[in-house]
Amino acid sequence: MKLLTVIGARPQFIKAATVSRALAAHHPDSREILVHTGQHYDANMSDVFFDELDIPRPDHHLGVGGGSHGQNTGRMLEKLDALIVQEKPDWVLVYGDTDSTLAGALAAAKLHVPVAHVEAGLRSFNRRMPEEINRVLTDHVADLLFAPTKVAQRNLQKEGVADSKIHVVGDVMYDAALYYKPLARKPAWFDALRLGEFALCTIHRAENTDDPDRMRGILAGLAKSPLPVVLPLHPRTRKQLAQFHLGLPDTVCAVDPVGYLEMVWLESHCRLVVTDSGGVQKEAYFHGKPCVTLRDETEWVELVEVGANVLVGTDRERIVAGMSQVDLAGFEANELYGHGDSVQRILELLFV
Ligand code: UD1
Ligand code: UDP
């Protein structure tokens, strides 16, 4: 069995690390060709994950990144098309909802190579998000759809995807959280900040970073935060803040993006999480922390239903109220995202 895995953005390195490790351990006769599209390219957005999560060096690096969605997807598509012809894989494996996901799925489907999609069926129902377009299109060309939840399964069924292709397997990010939690590492700079209790924040979603009014709302909310805020700053956000001449309030300690092991430490030790990230919303829950989500909707609706997550958009008052309320709310942690055996189930289905 020869698998060609396409990754390119930060959350995909983390998801793929967990799958690739199990693949090498349990299916030593299989061969995984790892393709890095280059979508994320800074050392702290890419190399750090390969180093600390022991991901094998990519077999191919496409060097595509930094362009518009159309440029990125188009350039990746052309290069992946040639690679798939050259490598002749039995399956192409894609993760999540980035431009790399769509390029991998589309290139494979056009060459009649079966596509397996990890994290299938997520929907925000907001077609203005580039991720929503990537998800819908990827799901509709995929042959094997690994849905993390029953909600995701139902989304696919409603869109007419054949039941036989959909498998609810839980979330590989939960497997990753369980595996890496004991390896979590305190960032070297943390003690010098002398923070005491803190909120952990990430912001990078295009609908926020590309809209100065939304960014102003977020910054105004963070300025009134009841806790100091640690903000590992995504390069996209750093650039957009500079472009809009927006400064960070005194309540915020901005740091460079951190590696996953440091991120897990921060998530485990903060009082609450404030984010517009998909992955970080779930990780807050995995580590028992309430989450204030800086979006108008979420794909991870079950987190809101159990009271672990409150959607506040980008309105200053709602952000401050959310940060004060969720702290008191508390929620029942349970196994919304499977039992930590998602990777095992994915491999069983791929290797039938
Ligand atoms: C992408 C994904 C998003 C995912 C996020 C994870 C798409 C459409 N979006 O968003 O779903 O949640 O990754 O973090 O695929 N940049 C750098 N250095 C880097 C990476 C990015 O400077 O290493 C800057 C560049 O200016 C780049 C911009 O960030 O143009 C946006 O990068 P891009 O990968 O297109 O989108 P993200 O916002 O990172
Ligand atoms: N993450 C990280 N360092 C950071 C910020 C996030 O390792 O500085 C991890 C985070 O723990 C999660 C993943 O990156 O596993 C989420 O990626 P991101 O928020 O960029 O994308 P999304 O999940 O929204 O697609």
C-alpha cells in the first residue's frame, strides 16, 4: 500500500504527525510519501513541528506559499498533478480545510486516485470563508470521508454524500492531545512575564484579520480583559495589524508563534482560551479550559451545546462579558470527539 499525504499548514503537521507515527508502527510494509506544499514556511510555522513531533522530512516540498488563494491552490494543483503521476499512490490522504487540502484532493480525483479526507463534514455554512469552499469541494470528490462527529456525518448526508463513504471516527486532534500532553513544555520566556493567571489567545482567521473593524473590536475587547492575555501571534495577523496601523493593548503580551508542545503547556495552564482557531477551540475543551470564540459561528457546535464554548463575534462588550462569564460557567468534559482511537480507526478503514 502506497499513501501520498498532502500537508502544508500548521494544524495539518500536528494531525499528520499522529497518523504517520501509527502508520509506520502498525503498517511497516506500507509506504507513505509525505508532500509539504509550502503553504506555511516560517520556521516557527513549519520546521518546529517536524523537529519536535518527529515527523519524517517530507519526500517532496513544493515551495508554494504566500500567494492569494487562487495562486496557491493553482500552483499546488499543477505540482501535485505531476507528483501523483510520478508516485502512483494507492490513496491520497488530505487533512482539514486549507488550500493544500483542496489542491491535494482535486489533483488526485482528476487522476482517478482515491482520496481519503480526515476531518470531513465540518461546516460553518458561511461561504465567505475560504475554508468552507475547501471543505465542501474536498468532501464531494473524496472516496473515504473520516468525520470526527455525528454532526459532521449528518452534514454530509444532507449534501447527498453516499453513506457508505462516511465513517465517524472521532477526532485525530484528540488523539494528539492525549499523546502529547505528558510531553508539554513550558516556554522559556514564560516565567519572565510574571503573569499569574492568564488568558491564552490566538487570532488568524481571514474574516477577522482582513477586516479592520473586526480587528478593532477584538483589540478593544482584549484591552478590557479581566486577565493578562498571552497572544502567540500568527504571521498573517502581525502583517495585517501593521497594515491597518493597529497596536496591541497593554493587557496583551504578544509572542512569536510557539511549537505544539509549548502550545499544549499554555493551553493546560491558562485560565481560559480566547480564539478564532478551529483546532484551538477543541484543544481548550481537551485540556478542560473554557473557550471564548471570536467568531459569529463555529463548525464545532457541540462545544457550544455543552457550555464549553461561547461565541462572541468581535463586539467589545460581548468579548468582555464572555471572558467573565465562561470562567464561572464550568462544563462537563466528556468524549465529544471519540475515545482517542481515531487514528487506529482511520488506518483500519484504509487498510481493509
Ligand atoms: C491557513 C488556512 C486556515 C488555517 C490556517 C492555520 C487556507 C485558506 N487557510 O490560513 O484554514 O486555519 O492556515 O494556521 O488555507 N504567512 C507567513 N509565514 C508563514 C505562513 C503564512 O508570513 O509561514 C503569512 C503570509 O503573508 C501569507 C499569510 O500569512 O500570505 C496567509 O497565509 P495562508 O497560508 O494563505 O493562510 P492562513 O491565514 O495561514
Ligand atoms: N498552535 C501552535 N502554536 C501556536 C498556535 C497554534 O502549535 O502558536 C497549534 C494549536 O495547538 C493547534 C493548531 O496549531 O493544534 C491550530 O492551528 P491554527 O489555529 O493555526 O489553525 P486552525 O485549527 O484554525 O485551522
